[in-house]
Amino acid sequence: MDQAEKRELLRKDRQRVWHPFTQMKDYENKDHLLIEKAEGVFLYDADGNRYYDTVSSWWVNVHGHGHPRIKQAIVRQLDETDHIMFSGFTHRPAIELADKLLAIAPPGLGKVFYSDNGSTAVEVALKMSFQYWRHTGRPGKTKFAYLENGYHGDTLGAVSVGGVELFHAAFRPLLFDAYRLPAPQVREWVDGRPTPEAARTCVDEAIEPVRRLFETSAGEIAGLVVEPMIQAAGGMKMHPPEYIQKLRDLCTQYDVHLIADEVAVGFGRTGTMFACEHAGVTPDLLCLSKGLTAGIVPLSATLCTDRIYEAFYDDYETLKTFFHGHSFTGNPPACAVALESLRLFEEDRVLERARETSEALRVQLRRLGSFRHVANVRQLGMVAAFELMADPAAGKPYPFAERRGYKLYWEALKEGLILRPLGDTIYYWLPLVTTPEQAADIVDRTCAVLGRLGYR
């Protein structure tokens, strides 16, 4: 791209485009990064500079950018059908994808409902749960419970069960009431994992408020929404699988739906196809998106048990129909891409190779221990994170106004890294095709950036 074209595009971008989760005044005197090409684990800007896509382009990319089989799947499907409505009509890709998802999902899930994105996958789950209890003679179960630091999307229902004040507080007057529960807090990490004592304490402290809430209020709670294993947007906070096991037990005991939001953590990110597998549990509703289509086109799915589905299955005049849908529900090219992605998982040893890389990454992350202002280095699968802190021993953060993570982001671009921070939390969310050698290079470049910024 020549410089005149680049300048004109960026002028129009600043003049006409409103970017998500962005204070646009930050870009009053500087430009967004203009990406011209994406290939494998790399992005290339309009000047030809190359960057590791260490955040998988907002946690969606799985098999690398521009995978030839994914592109071919889109072309093949477009030769047959582009888009058709999904009410009263159906098609092969949606049928085969549903069959495949149920075959690989935690056992006990029986139906697939398609929508467009992660937020709507969660909205579908909330509405299914709410309506289920009405259909089964328990109309008083109308509320939901959620965890602090939880993030489930930006539509109003999803925001109502969101626990990140920075993102959600402004919309409180628009939201329905829900029960907020403390999130599990791991206080000690060694080699990227919680120590056994820290894990036990974390689970015991976090599960007791859930038990107390259910003892007093389960009769009015339809469901509990949780991100299994990793609270992503809330700061990449990781918790032991025992916490999810105990949540499953309590939800079963008190007849509350367990809604697993795996929009971010599904499809291999944590080392297993679905994060619930770490705990060996099956939720009542499972929300999927992002990596569902390898991060290429929008599609989401909400999986539910047959028990939930059967509460809606009745004569039309009973008005038990699930009145919910989207224009692009079950889009054929999107379903075809998702199917091809799942074939790649099977045929290319994707999970096995990702586990090799994640172990190599674990070894490399030990190098971060030499930085005095780096704390809480943690990892699960292809996700890793750490905090920049003024005094890690005392748990003292840097002042909010200093925007340490934001400054590190800009410095990392000079090193060929995209490290989009969450406040002062720095993280990797690596594409599953990242090699051990690339993981080592990413950590090496991160250490160079930390050193230049004086975190030694």
C-alpha cells in the first residue's frame, strides 16, 4: 500500500469509525494499526511490519489466519447456498455441525440452537432457562446468579449477568436484578499453576457463598452463569477445576441450571476441547462462539439437555414455542467453516500439538520470575497472563492513571508483538497452531519489552 492511500484510509478511519472498547480520544493524535494482511500467527501492517497475533484477534483465531482448507470450505459452500432462513428450512451444514458438536461436547447435551455471536448465545441460554421453569410449573424461578469479574457479552441480558464494573456499571439502570457472587481467587502461583494449598483455599472460600445463596434463594434462581476455568475479560483470572465440580454438585442439589459460557474458552484454548472437561462435568446449557468457526465468520451455538428441550415441545396452542431467532441463524457458509475447523482438529492433531506448545510455553514463562514488578504468572493451555504491579509482595498495584498496560502495549508493537492488555494484566491467547519455537520467541520479545520499560 502506498503512503498516500494509507494516510487517506487512516484519516477516514479517525473521522468516521467508532472502534469497540476504545476511548477514541486516545487516537486523537495517533492512528489505529492499519492491517493489510494476515497469515498464520502473524498480522502485517500497511508498512509491511510483522506482528505476532498473540491474542488470536480477540480470542477467536484457532488454526492461524488464511488457512487454505477454511477458505476452500467457504468457496464450496457458496457454490451451493449462501444464506437461507432457518425457520421452516434447514440444510446439510447446520445438520452435520449439530451432529458433530453433540458428539464432541460433554455427554448429556442433546440439542443445538444456533445464533450469531457470543452475547446472543448467552441471551439464548438465559431465555431458555427462564422459560423452562415457567413451562414446568415453577414460574417463581426468574432470577440468575453470576460471578464478580464475569463477562458474558454486551447485550443487555448478558450485561445483567456481567461482573466487570468497568464495562457494565454505566448500564445498571437498564438491567434486570441478579445475584452477584464472589469469584474464586488464587493467591499463590508456582510454575504457572496454583499451589495445592492456594487451590483448596480458593475453592473453599468461593463455594461457600454459593451454598448459602442456594440454601435461602434457590426457589427463585433459574440458573448460574459461569466461565469455566478462566474469567477472560475480567482479568484472565483462573480457578481450579474443583470449583466447577462443586458448582455442578450444588446446581444439581438445588435444581438450578448450570450455564457454562465457553464462548472464549471452548475449542482447545485450555488444553481440552471444552473447558468443562477439566472438571469432568456437563452443564445444563453450553454457550459457544469465537473459535467455533476458527475465528473466521460469525456463528454461535447454545447446546442444551433434552430435558430442557422437552419442556418446549408441545402443541402450538400451548404457546410453549421458544420465540427467539436471528436473521443469520444457521448461516450455511458459517456452518461449513465450523465443520471444516472440527475436521482439522481431528485430522491435524491440533490438540496434541497445542499441548506440546503449551508445555514449552510453561518453561519459557519461568523467565518472567526475574522481573521485580511482574506478579501472578499463570497459565492454562494456550492462555497465560501476569500482572504489572508496583509491589507484588504487598499486592500493591500501580496507580490506575499511569496506564502501565497501555504503555506496554505500544512498546510491544515495536517488538513485533500485539499484547492487548486488560488494565495492567498482560496476557497471551495464542492460536493453537503456534509452535514451541514461536512461543519461545514471543516470551523472549516480551522480556525485551519489560526490560526496556524498567520492570527488572
